[in-house]
Amino acid sequence: MPVHDLTAMELRDRIAAGQVSSVEATRAVLDRIDRLDPVVGAYLSILPERALETAKEVDRKIAAGEPVGTLAGVPIAIKDVLCTSFGTTTCGSRILQNFHSPYDATVVRKLLDADAIIVGKTNMDEFAMGSSTENSGLRKTVNPWDTSRVPGGSSGGSTAAMAARMCFAALGSDTGGSIRQPASFCGVVGLKPTYGRVSRYGLVAYGSSLDQIGPIAGTVADAALLLSVIAGHDPADSTSVDEKAAPAGDYLAGLNEPVEGLKIGIASAFNAGAEPAIQKAIGEAVDDYREAGAEIVEVDMPHLDYAIAAYYVIATAEASSNLARYDGVHYGYRSENANDYIEVYTKSREEAFGKEVKRRIMLGTYALSSGYYDAYYLKALKVRNLIRGDFVRAFERCDCLMMPAAPTTAFQIGEKVDDPLKMYLADIYTVAVNLAGIPGISIPCGFDAAGLPIGLQILTPAFSEAKLLRIARMYEARTNWHTRKPVGLE
Amino acid sequence: MQQKIDAQQVRKVAKLARLDLTEAEIEEFTGQLGAILQYVEKMNELETAEVEPLAHCLPIHNVFRADQVRESLGTEKTLANAPERDGAFFKVPKILEDSSS
């Protein structure tokens, strides 16, 4: 088996055993990026020298018998929304095109402390606003399964890099589905942890009450491995949960133990909104769990139909505030056409933000403005509470919910760019999860007639990632969807 | 169908958001924001008079720490990304009118 086809766990174990060197694995990844990324467009920047240097150091430590971290020598890709004190941190935006962060995000620091090799930073919708990665101001990314289609978004660079095996695992961020939806489009595993599980320090903010960083991987075990490294309280993020309230753990421990007496909740009416091929694949996956001993219960979630409306008010309101910091004064792009200080703001922002970012800033500013606050923002916060209530009630009757990660498989590039509302409506299966703050995972569960991957989304109550991963692993252990690879790319 | 938002309002919001939108963008956004707001009003189907607003999905509380001097980034790192600087300062166009003119 070629090195790049190993899972992150397998690679880590072989590097530790001296069977493969980290330099060899890193070279393999860099070679693939050289060869495939001109077509896929997953990376915004690659860090070959730094990666090889770090890999060499890991190899030296292992040869010398020195202790190494849990990801020692494994090449990993980072969504470019995460600050790194090396290279650039662009957020896929022209306004940050030349931005050099003075510090590392906590998750980046944790990866480096675990001796991971950061090979590069991946493309994304500008400021993580989008569902197709087409809103990147810097590069186009295509789906490795069909290069005429989008990889999903906003973490489309990370999921495309994973699908094309141009990394062994990756990090993404998920504000309204930005890990789970592209993971389903690209046929990989994507986990959004509970809000507060992972520190957001150094994650460029979009919707601060919704944003969460999570792993993108080839297998459930690799996602568990990454989560074990990045989870936990961080004094630098006051919304990261403290260890007494909800301790982070080793998510690999007990991963292969099936959940006894598993009860799966299904909201049939809600799931019926997906394409027939997706409904069929989800139905078959649920049948598979039933064969494994699970019980299926029907749950009523009457408020999920309002999730997109509430989400696009809350997320854009938070974004309009968060993105006020891009003013052309302290860092980032400054217009050369500004005649006074107000024009430094208005022209810098006008010239360097892309259309979708401007649209969301406008929508959020409107929703928060005098006279409209109650009708839009306050109303959305109330609907958010109703949506959370749906999940609370559902989880009284079942261990987990299962639903599609997206209503369609990967769509054509350009198909939805002219109709923002149409693009928003495609987020129907993911946004409610962020509003409720609970964890969710998308795992491969089949293909449609065109050979495009389908994702099964599994949701569990807050801070139950260990159980969520075990449930996902039960299915993965019985199927081989996750071992399929895009053809025709090589 | 009544328009949810007109070009005049879009201009006002753009000013609040410090965006120097082009006329073409104002026209485009007027239509698109109108359609999005129309959709969002779907929320009005729900009776929420008795529902508490939920700004944050977890119970959050104030976090305190000891008021101790700690290392910070320092002037050079802080100014390293400045579009324009003057010594230890960020430089911007003049904000106050010249009183002698």
C-alpha cells in the first residue's frame, strides 16, 4: 500500500515503529500536492520547507528514543481560518491576503505540541461564509470525485485535500455545517464538536456563538485521534468549557465498543426533504444499525423547518459585528483611494470584501439596526430556543438522531452562485445543530447514481462526543464506504 | 408583494456597515436582501411571546482571572501588519480638520 493511503493512525504507528519515516510521509504528501493540487485547488499555501524540517526533527527524536507526541510525524492540513505564526492566514479573503498572524491558534499550538506536521493551509469560503468554497476570494477548489462540482463549504479545501489524500487529516471550522456538509460532499469524515469543547482562540471569528473547530479525516478513529489532541479548556477562550463541567478525554478509548441498546431517533418528515438517493442511503444505514441491534424511534422536531431563517439572522448579525474589525487601519488591506479616514474604512472594505461577505454584513447590520432588532434578531433568538427545545425533547427518547448531512450530493460549480437564498436553503440539515450547540458528525454512507458521495449525519447531546464517535464507528466497522477513493484524479 | 427593503434603506445600512457599495451592488442587494428577509419572516408563523431569547446555547458565566502583569505581543509584532505606520503608531489620514484653515 502506498504511504498516502495509510490512515493517520496507521501512519503514526508505523512512524513510531520506525517502519516509515515522517520525512517520507511528508514528501509523499507534498508530491501529491504538486501533482494533484493544480487541478483540485485545495491549498491556499503550502509550507514544504517548514514541514520537512519538522518531519526531520520528529524522525531524529524517534531514532534517538526521545518521547514524541500523539500525532508524531503525521502531515496535517489546516483551514486558513486558523491563525498560524508562520506563513499567511488569509481566511480566503483579499482583505487578509498578506496577513501574518503574530500568534498561533490554540489548536495549532496543540497540533505542534503533539508533533504533527502542518503541510499547508486550505481554501475556504471567504470568512467561512458559504456552502461551496466558491466564495473564496483567492482560489477555486473542485470536488475530487467530479471536478465539475463543488467540494462543499466552507471547509471545502480541507475536505478536498482529505479526499484526494493530499494530507492524512485536516482541521476545519463549522458555524452552520461547514465541516459536515463538505465532508459529505467529499466522502470523508467530518466532526463538529459541542460548542465549547475546542478552544476558538485564534479562530478568525464569523458567528461567535456558533463557531467551532473540528477534525476532518479518512476514518472515525482518525477523527477521534485529532479530537483527543485539540479538545479541552483554554484560559484564552472564556467560552471553552471548563474541565470540571465537561472533561475532555481520550476519544479513542472504547471507540470500538458498540453502544448497547442504542436508540436512534428519526424525524421522518424532516428527512423527507432530501433527494431520493440520499433518503435511500440514510434509510439503508439506519436498517444496518437495526440489524446490529438498534431500536428506531420516530421523533417530532417541529421547529427545525425554521432553523435556516433563525440561523441566517443570528449568524449574519454576529458577523456584522465581528467583521467591523477589518477597517484598513491595524492590519489587512487598505484602499489607496481613500481621501479621509472614513474612506479608509468604506473603500478598504468595499474593495477587498467579496460579494457574499458584503451581503451578510448588510443583512446582519439590518437585522440589528434600530426598528428591526425585535422583528429579526430578537425573534431569531427566541426561535433558537424553540429549536434547542426540539433537541432536548428528542434526546429524552433516544441516544442519537440520524439525518442527511445535506439535501443533495455535490452540486455543479456555478449552479447556485447567483441565488444566495437557494444556497442558504441547502444548509437545512446542518444549521440547527449549531444553534443548539450540540455535536454532529458526517460519515460516508453510500453514493448516488452519478458516483457522488453521500453523508450520514449523526447527532448526540452536548459533550457526548465519545458516544457519538462510538455510534459512528459501529456503522463504519460494518461497511466499507470510507475505503472508496475518487477515481480518475490520479 | 410589498418590497421588504428598498434602495434607500440599503444605502442607509451600507453607511452603517461602512461599505462604499457601488450602484450596481445596491440594486443587486436590494433584490437579494428583500428575498432573504421575505423568507426569514417565516419565523412569524411561530408564537414566541412566552419564549425566552437564547443568545448562547451553553450556560455561560463570567470568567475571572487574577489581575497579573503578563507578557503581551509588544510593539513590533503588533505593528507588523499595519498598512501604514509612523514609528510606534498606526498611521491614518487626518481625522480632525485643521483649525487654522
